[in-house]
Amino acid sequence: MSGSVAAVKVWIPHEEGRALMGPLPDGVTVEIAPRVDELPSDPATTVFWVPPFLAQTDSVGLLPKMASLRVVQLLSAGADVWAGHTPPGVSLHDARGVHDSSTSEWVVAAILSYLRSFPLFARAQANHDWTARRAAPTDELAGKHVLIVGAGSIGAATTARLEPFEVRVTSVARTARPGVHAVSDLPDLLPTADVVVVIVPLTEATRGLVSTSFLAAMKDGALLVNAARGPVVDTDALVAALSTGRIGAAVDVTDPEPLPPGHPLWDLPNVLITPHVAGSVRGLLPRGYRLVGEQLRRFAAGEPLANEVIGGY
């Protein structure tokens, strides 16, 4: 992208984003578009669009009406809903870095909560039952081998937060690099890991990555943690593996999502479920709109934008 842009109409989904973006160049007009059924003006004249956080296919369906669009800047780290759907001449950018702290915090909290039996104690508290402490001693994180599948910025942040817990961390990415194994090494790595954390983007290559064979390769008593996207895990295979009691799981995402009432995952005793909230924290908007402001200033100056999504990544 080269040459400055004289006039830019921008849509953002939050009113508070105006202040959080910081000073913007002359010629940038900001409008609030909280939903695709609540648009402030003609979509055909919007140049820079920040869709609602975790927007789904109804938002993508607006793209054909946006004739002047040149940039889609997401507030999410995942771009699976959008990748491959932006028309020629429109660049897609994710929020890499915005969710590092929140998602890595969720991963650590989920691991600790599961291993230290917090769901059991929460149920006991609801029943005013002190006798839960008489159960067998809980597990612990210290001394565990944690395998992180997905060595991006969230994976790195997760590693940094886990290291003080006296664990050994192994990272896996699409291709090997110094200190990081390749996905092809998973068959050898999975049987050695006590905790397997999945933080990969959803692409055709990662859809169903956690399969029957993946789960079968995990050691007895291991914990699967999914902070990626629901379809990265084969749900039927996960239910079957969990139903044996051989492994456990902590998931923030499911397939289908929302997880419908009556789905067998709800009632399995060895699974901890949160409703896709890892990135939904109070710091999301300040961090997200700081990125949006930086991107807008780059765009108006004709400079390259950060975090462009190419090939789903």
C-alpha cells in the first residue's frame, strides 16, 4: 500500500473506541456500527471496517455491499470466519497481540482449576458441603510436562506464564524452528505430555487436528486444553475419549457453539467448560482499539499495516 489517503470513513463497533484509538489524522471520519442490522450510513462508502468482536457469517455477508472497502481490522485473534471471504483489494488483519495476556491467563487458570479440582469444590460450596475435602488429594501443576500446540504470540505468552510453576514446556508449530517442534512430531510428543494445550488458528490444516488418534496418543490421566476454536477438535472423538475417564479436558470453545442443552459434554465429570470467554476481559477494548488506532494512522499515511492474514494465518 502506498500513497496517503485523503478521506477515510471508518466503522467501529464501540462508542468508547473513539477515545481509545488516540489522535487520528485529518480526513478520518469514525462512525459506530455495533451490528450488521444497525448501520450508521451507506456501507458502500466505508473504507476501513472494524467488525463486532467475534462476528460471525452475518457480518461477512455485508462485504459485497462495501464497494469502497480496503481494510478489515478484526478485534479477534482468530480470522477463520473471514479468511478467504474478503474481495480483491481488501486486506484482512487480525488482532495478534491483543489477546495474549487474557487467553494465556485463561489457559493457566483452566489448568490449575482442573488439576486442583476447583469444579468439584464449587459444586460442594453450592451444596454447603465441607466433606469434599475428604476426597483423594488433588493433582498439581508442579512437575508436569506441558505441550503447547501453537507457537504464536499467545503460545509464547502461555509459556511465559507457565514457567514459574516448575513445569517443562514443549512447543509445536506448523514447521520446526530452534526450540520449537513441527506438528509432524506430535505422535512422539503426545505420549510424554501431562497437559496438552491447543492454541492454533482454525484453518483447513487444523480442522479436526485433535482426532481419535491424537487423543489415543495422549497418556493416561493427561489433560487436553482447547483455547483455539471448537472445530480444531473432533467433538465426537473427544466425547468418546472423555467417556472412558482415561483423560480430562478444559475447553473454552466447542463444536457446535454455543454448546446446546443436553449435549453429552455438559455432564461429563472430567471436563471443565467455559463459554468462549478467554478473550472477553475488561482490557480487551483498550488493547484492541490501541491497535485499531495504530493501524488507522498507518493506513492514512500510506504505510504497510501490521497483522495481515494470509492463507488463514
